[in-house]
Amino acid sequence: MNSTVSLIISALIFFFILRGQLSGMRKPLRKSGVTLLLPILYISTSLMQLFDPTLHISGEQVIIALLIGMIVSIPLIVTTNFEVRDNGNTFIKRSKTVFVLLIVIFALRFLAIATIKSIDPSTLSFMCNLMTFGYIATWRIISFIKFRGVSSSKQAVVNI
């Protein structure tokens, strides 16, 4: 898969994540909160690049890309919070910072692909996809845990 196709896939995933964030701020999250984990499924489709015979990636590159992704997820984790509104439903708290962070991360990805020439383009685009997988998976799993904590505290208040 060439880098153009990879960037198009990334743009689509980025769009779905932004759409999910916006709807999460307007519509309540369902009781299970499983919709928070759906972006992990979206991004995992990009891992199909592993079947590309022209891809040459080492284990070290995989680990580095995933670690960078986990580090990038830290500001997203800090800025993503949940609130229980008057109607008793749980929503994602409104935060423009999350949108700014996502746009910056996406722009840095484009910049990296455009400027790094020492790595084969297909390997670089796969590393970027791994980094994206790393930050989305980490961010969404921890957000899910935060959501469950808010939801369980809401249930405790209702049961009292």
C-alpha cells in the first residue's frame, strides 16, 4: 500500500474519530460505553498492510512506533473526561483541546511522511499507522475505563 492510500485511510479514520467525539458531546453514551472502543476497530483495518510483500519493518520499528503512539495519547487521555448531566445520562465533556490535539497529531503525521526520506515510504506509512493505532487504542481504552468509573459512581448515587 502506498503512502497516498495510507493517508486517505488515515483521513477517513480521523473523520470518524472527530465525528464520534462531536456526537459523544451531544448525545449520551450508551450504558455499556462500547462505542468508545469502536475507533480501535476502525484503525485496526490499517494493520492489513502487514500482508504487503514490499513492507520491510523490523521489530524495533514496531516497538518505537507503538511507544510514540502511547506517549502521544497522554494529552488526549488528560483532556478527555465524562460528565453526568441533569437527565442522568453520561456525556463526553465538551473540550476544544481534544479537537486541537487531534488536528495537531494528524498534521504532524502528514509532516513526518512528507519530510522523512530515510525510511521506505511504505514502511514509514505503516509505522505512522502503528503510531496511530498506539495512541487511539491507549486513549480509547483508558477513556472507556474513565467512563465506567463515572457510570459506576452515577449508579452508586442513584442507589443511595
